Amino acid sequence: MNEIQKRRDFFNGLGQNYAKNTSVEVEPVLMNGISCYWFVPKNEVSKKIIVHLHGGVFVVGSIKSHESMISHFCAQLQTRILFVEYALAPEHPYPHGLNDVLGVYERLLSDFPDYEIVFMGDSAGAALTVSAIGKMQDQNIQLPQGVVMISPWIYLSCDNPSMEENRTIDPILSREYLLANAKLYTGDTSLETSSPEYINLNQFPPVLIMVGTNEILLDDSKNFYLNIKDKQTNSKLSIYKNQVHVWPLANVHSEASQKALKEIETFLTTLYSSTSGLDI
């Protein structure tokens, strides 16, 4: 077994940290040929879809790593979630994963024209969300109704001060690890092309950004918020004291994870109420 596969197996094992929410149905589906999974709650909020893009530094992560967490999100939010298994590096470097995300989104717009669509991404999944919105902007594709980011990795150059300042209190990530995986993701493309930090965003959907104080990626959230808040007045940055990278993946039942879920729920409720009647 090669090193990449070992890493994927280990990361998939995080999905065993706690049990799935059994009230949620999980159904595999192909969207434009891309493997996805519908998470459907018992008490579904009608005509609303959350597209979730998983983390894993563009190299690891799958339904196995995230199914339990997403099932609890789905049950709490009472909204169907589409989990996208986009192509991973190094076998499929930039822009393969990004193209998968865009393909899924275009299929959703076609098949669910009267649904409100929100993107949610953790870590590298948030980076893909920003990259996808940049492409939508350039191609005049309608933007999603909103965006939720959990511990986003936006600056693939890894040169923000928190990379060093939080080095000793982040038990999960290191700058060296991120840089190595950014290289795998970028492949033969320049970082200026592949990293969402270089996208010139003229507009952005309403966004909720959540990050822990103990992350080396803390400044990714802070800087992206400062970059976007003048373009989108409905922008919120929530910093969770003493939390680490994508803390709900480790324990969705913790006080901080439950607080994050409630914050997402409030954000979406406000978002949906303000966009009700908007035909997409």
C-alpha cells in the first residue's frame, strides 16, 4: 500500500469517531458522472439544498470520513445535503476537483431550478468553494444563495502569520504538511492560478466563516473575511475559543460543535427568510 492510500485510510477512519444519525437517509447518486451522496432528513425543509465539499488537503477525504458528521448536520438543519466526492490529487490535480464541483452545481441548477442552494465547505472544501464561485463569476453562472465555511484553507501559499504563531497549539496541521499537499494539488499549474487567494472576487454570496483560535489557519479566515466584507455586507466571522481544525469532525456532540451547528442553523434561517420568493 502506497503512502497516499495509507493517509486516505487513516483519514477515512475519522468517520468512526462517533455514530451516524440514523434518522437521516443516505443515497448514492451520480451528478454529471460525479459520485455524490444525498443526505435526506426526516423533516426536510422544502426546496433547499446544501452542497458540502469535504476537507482533506485536496488529497484525502471521502464519504467514509465525513458521513457521520454530515448526517448530524443534516438532521439538525432539516435540509437535504449533497455530499460531493470530487476528484483528488495527486492522481487528479487542479483543476479536476474544481471542474467536478462546477459540473455538479450546473446539474443542480438544471434539475432543481426552484431550489435555494448553499455551499458548505470544511478546510480544503472551502477553498474549492471560493474557486468555484470565482469561476461562476467569470462565466456569469448564478451564484449560490449562501456559503458556510468551517476552518477554511484559502491561502495555499501558507504565508499568513498564524502559520507560525499557532504552530505549537495546533495539534492537527503544520505549514510543511500544507505546503506539500498544495504542491500535489497544484501539479503543473502555478499557485497563482490554483490558489483561491489570487481570485479577484467582485461579488460573493452571504457567508458565515467559523474557525478555532488554535488553528494555524486562523488568519486564513480573518483575512478572507476582511477581503469579502465590503463586497458582501451579510458576512460573519465567528472565532471559537480553544477549538482546533474542523472540530465537529472530531466530536459533533461537543459544546463547541453544537454551538457551531446552531450558528449555521441561524445563518441559514435568516438567509432563507430573506431569499424566500427568489426564483433560481
